[in-house]
Amino acid sequence: MGAGRLHPENLKSIPAEHGAILSDHTVRIAHVAGSALGRRKGRYEIEIIGPRCFGKWIFASGQLEKLARAAALTGQ
């Protein structure tokens, strides 16, 4: 993302292979367009499937952008 805004194109740089982000887990990060949801704004979905962690989280783009910037500042 760098200094720019979060955009669905940013997802292309995130590794999608099993274990690439979290060992022994599949992590899926996707953007769902607002038109597919029947509304103006889209959303981002993060889904983790594995033996130790399993869940799905949904974020508005501004919310995920703030979290990503905060994580980058703390070095995580």
C-alpha cells in the first residue's frame, strides 16, 4: 500500500499460497465490490482457515486501511 490509499489492486501483491502468511493456514483476502452487495461501497474480507485459527472478518476499506497503517507503524 505504501503511502497511497488501499485499493483492490493492492491485493495482488499478497501471497495466496497455503502457509505463505500464517504457517499451516490458508489466508484469503478479498475485495467485494459494492455493486455485488447492492450498495455504493464495497468491503474487504479476510478469512483464515487452519488448525489453530479459523475465522472471517469484514472491514470497510477505510477501517482496514487504518488497521494496516497502524500495524506498519508498530512493525507487525
